[in-house]
Amino acid sequence: MCVQSLIILHDDSRYMYTSEHTTVFVPAGFVRMKVCECVSWQGFEVVKGNFSRTFLRVGYHKIVAEIPAGARNINIQETIKSRNYLALQTQTGVSIINGNWVIDRPGIFTAVGTQLMYRRPNEIRSRNGESITAPGPLMEDLHVYLIYQQPGPSVYYEYSVPLHNTHPTPETHTPSDILPLVETVGPSHPGEKERQSDITNNDIIKETSHPKEAPSVPSVNSDPQPTYTWTKSGHTECSTTCGTGRRQVHWECVEKESEVTVPADLCDPALEPANREEDCNTQPCPAYWDVGEWSECSRRCGPGTQHRQVICRQVTHVHANGTESSVTVAPELCGLSDKPVTKSTCQLKICSQWEIRSEWSPCSVPCGVGQRSREVVCLSNQGDVEEDEECNMNLKPDTLQNCDMGACARSWFSSLWSQRCSAECGRGNRTRTTVCLMDHVTDLPLDSCEGERPPEVTGCDSGPCQNQLEWYTGPWGQCSAECGNGTQTRRVVCIFNNNSHMEVVDQSKCSSLPQPITAQTCRLKPCGVQWYVTDWSACSRSCNGGYRVREVRCLADNIAPSDHCDPSLTPESREECNKQPCVAEINPSCSDQYHNCMVVVQARLCIYPYYRGVCCASCSRSQRTYPNSFQKNHIHR
């Protein structure tokens, strides 16, 4: 069993009283020392102790003389987090953990017949220190050291040994037998103890004898009967270092006058305090930076950024189950520690690259401004074609490009005639829209095109109307345009009504009466997009079959180019012409002076006298085939 208490005998020697009659002699000047706490269970004895110092020299310091071979359930841990390190060494001097000034990584170490688990918490908010645990049993003695680097170390140790290893034999031990922990009682306050931990080779000399050989205890004062009382002897470590924790309180039996510890059976068990727990470390915990998880990288490939939330928090209470309650506080309270970064660079993988696969295609129009295209693909590092999103879209080469094929001739463009006649019966009108265009995108004033402007109104006949009477107005007819601006008309006649029948008479009969209007403008709806065409060009050949072309464009209400016309309704832009066989020229003196006069015909330049002279034959054939080709082209809808 372990030594439990010290009784003053005389000036130069003292002895410890224990239940196993163990006697310990110590140097004069010590009043009381506590070596360890012991608990026997199922053939084992649990040895506990604590090592603490205010200041030591930097280096290795032995915490406990040795943990003997056969020990089990070894537990060595710092009670507070520090920059100090624990170290282990075998009895033969072989380093196991953190020896020779080399700090090992935490993990499992196999030595002295068991596995030793070495832990070193590194979380920012963790307040736990280092620890070493092992199930045992040890095959040889184990030496425990502290690598001192920070003031105020505190290490708790505990292990169990078989009882047969701890029963003393009737032989005298040498001064080399060292007890793990020494306590000194100071005179500061009655009932309180001032502890100072120490480990030396000269403080304690341990001697064991049989009960018969135990020295007698001289009586200090034999007159009054001594009285005994319970007093607080110590406590366990607080469950937390701040924020109000809990700890177990230890009570011991002492002689009331001298405050010397005596066996517990001398005190009245009924008077032993029932309070075994108390609050401890009630001061607020220091604020700490609560670091959240990193967000996803801002980019799927290549350099990106990621963020995390960093909040200054403070623990307000530590619950019995170990959970904590905390609140968010001002960042200034965490100023003593560097704030962790909230933004970091990241890269999941290397981005794929763009590759140009083809040259530019021909321009989409023969004249004016069009577009050309080329193929651009996204290639991975292995050369596989990927989705465009795998590459940086900001760096993608252009796949479309405008191209200018030169100015086109200015032409009249007309929409198609409306399908409805403005009159439901009799004569009415149909309408269309005519515009002057150039270069595919320019809407010119109507007087910019040469030649006669194509008509926008044409007559139509919806069939005979029935006779009507008097100044009589019929209903308005349908709008001449299905969309856009149009006109609508109505029938106005002079009728004669004799109550039995109505008869139409000459309008002069009604000349004295105001005549109602017969036409007005109308607009059913915006036209939206629709197809516009020019007149057909001159035939490429005057005989033996040629072709003629016209321009076809999709235009919106504002005459802007559009891509939304119905493709199935696209008017033909090319057709065959002059299929008749060629015949000899009527006027042999009319000939072409240049070999490319057909270009003049196609460009509609025969309207000018100069070109009609130098390209007489071609212009003459074109005029015979298309008598109106010398006029400016019209555009139709």
C-alpha cells in the first residue's frame, strides 16, 4: 500500500503511519508530505500522482522515478496545454518517445512489452495537453520525463500494480528508493495546505518492517484526549480551465489541534461531508477564433479562391457532459492571437485549352456585310475533346467574324402583296411595303434609290355588289394589309327608299347631302418579321438557258435584318431563264467590245449609255429578253 500521512515524532526524525505499518523516515524540517494516493481493487493497487513546478531549467526532467515492470493502465497527461513535451525511456536508457531532442509525431509506439499511445492535440481551440496511455503490463521499468520549455508545467500520472509487488518485506531500503511526490504544509492559513511538488534523491528514505517491529510513537501531549475532524485534503483537476467547471473534493481525517493526518477510521463516518463536488475555474474563458470549413473552389480548374468564416467566440459555460455554450464576441477580444486567414488560393486541376480546328469559311453574302465562321474546340491535357465549359470561356477564340464583300447596289425592296382585298365586293385595293436598301443593313431614304418606286397599292375585284339605296354606307371592308399600315374602304351609294323597296339612283341625286368618306387607313397588327425580295436581275444568258437572281431578306418591322422568318416560306432567289435557242444577231454592227460584258448586265449597268455602247450585244439581248431591265429593280413582298 502507499504512504498516506505524516505524524511529527521529534525534532530530528518522523515516521509515516499506514494501514500496512509502513514507516518512512524523512529529514528534519518537513512537517508533512503526501507521496501518492492509492486504491486497492481486485488484486491491484492504483498509484496516482501529480508533477508541477513553477520554474525549471530548459531540458529533460524526470516526472516519476520509474513505473515498475508489471504496471498496467498507465495514464500520463498534461493537465493544461503548454509548449512542454512528455518523453519516455526504458530502464536501459533506450529512448521510446521524444528522446535526444527529437520530437516524434503522435501515434502508437510499441516498446517494453506494450503499445503506448502518444497524443498531442493541435486544434486552435483545444485546451488539452499531451498524453501517453498504455494498457500494459510493462515488461521492464519505464522512466517518464518532461521536456521543459514553458513555466508552470503540470502533469498527472496514474498506473496500477499487482498487490504482491507492493507489499514490503522486512528489509531496509537504501536512500536510492525515491517516492513520486512530496508535499510541504505551510503556515499560511489554518486548514489550508500549501503544496510544492518535488522529485529528488535526498528527500525521503523509505523503510519497511513488520507490525511487531514498528517503532513506538512518543506522545506529544498525553494529557488531553485528542479529537479528530474531517478536512479538505485536495481535489481532482477541474473539468475545464475556464468557464466554470466541476471537480471532485477529497476529505481526510486529521487531528484537530495539530492538523496531522490520521487514519480515516478515527473520524466519525457520519460527520464526513457529503459534498464531493464543487465549482472551479469560474473565470470567463479567453476568446478564440472559431474557424469554419473552406468553401468550394471558385473555379473548376486553374487558380481560384476559396473562403471560410472566422468568428471570435467565447465559452460562457462548460456543461457536465463536456459540451460548451459559447457566444459571438467582438473581434478585438481575439486580438492576442493572429486571426486565421479567411481567403486562400486553390486549384482543383489544370484547365483544358482551346484549339482552332479550321480556317475561316467563305463569307455568307456575295456583297455587303456578312459573316464567316471557323471551328474551335476545347481539348483536355490528354487531347480529348471536352465540353466548352471545361475551358476558360473568356479566352475562347472567335468562331464568328463579320466580313465585308463590298457595297451592294441600292435596290427597291418590296414585301409581298396582302392577300385580302380592301373591299368585300366590287373594286378594292391590296397593299405592300416598299423600302430602299443597301449593304444588307442600311435603310435609306425613299429618294435614295434610282428608278421608279414600285407601287404599294394595286387594285382588286371582290365580285359584284348587291344594289343599295340612298346615301347609304356599307360596312368597312377588310384592311388591305394583314399587318402594318393598310387601307379599308366601304361602299357609298345614293338610294331611293319608297318603304316597299329600295332603288339605287344616280349619285347626283344626293349631291346636296354630305357624302361619307369611302376609304380610311387601318392597322391590324405589327407585321413582325417577313420576307422581302428585289426584282429579278437580267438573265445571265440571252439564249440557250441562263439564270437570273434576286435578293431575299428577312426584315423586321423596323426594316432591321432578322433571323426569325419561317424558312419554309423563303422565296426563291434564283431561277432559270432564256431557255430558247440562240439566233443570229439582227444588227451585226452591235457587238461587245469587252469579254466580260455579262458582268455589266448582271450589275444592271446597261441603263447607262456608256455601258450600252461598249456592251451593245449583251445589253441588246438583255433588253429583248427583259424589256424593263433598264429600269431600276423593284422590290416586292
